[in-house]
Amino acid sequence: FIAGAPPSRPGEIALNSGGAERAGLAVGDRTKVLVPTQGTLDVTLTGVYEVAADTGGFIGLLFEDSQARELFTDGSHVAHVDVAAQGIPGDELRDKI
């Protein structure tokens, strides 16, 4: 995190630095997020973070854990999982999992 902190309750989000810059948002700002299954949510930006893979055009939102589960899972299953391990090619890691 380069500003603020991760979301700690429903209604809060963190945003990657490129997305925050593009939208003109700063920690403490209120905005709206469109979630296809839920419609538009009013949220407060609590943190801005950077990731090495953010080379432009990437918008990454982080939600508080319980709200993320409510919005993006059926309570038991997720649509996908991203994993990485240093020094292990993606195919090999996938096969080990």
C-alpha cells in the first residue's frame, strides 16, 4: 500500500495506483463501483496499492473479505484462483495443485 490501508468493512475498497490516478481518486473519496451481479455500489476508497504487473490499463479493486465473498462467490465456490510461486513455471505449479 502506498496510501491508506486495506478495506476493513463492507462498503470500503482499495484500488491500484493506476486506477486511482485514472479516476482522480484519493484515500477517503466516495465513488461508485459496478458489480454485474449486484448493480452499483457506493463505496469509500480506503487504500491505494501498487503491484509490479500494473503496466497500465489495469483496474484492480480489493474488497473486505466478507463482502468479496458475498459479491463474487456462491458462498462455497469462486470463479477462479490466482496462484504464484517463485521459481516454479505456471504449468508445473498448476499440476502440483
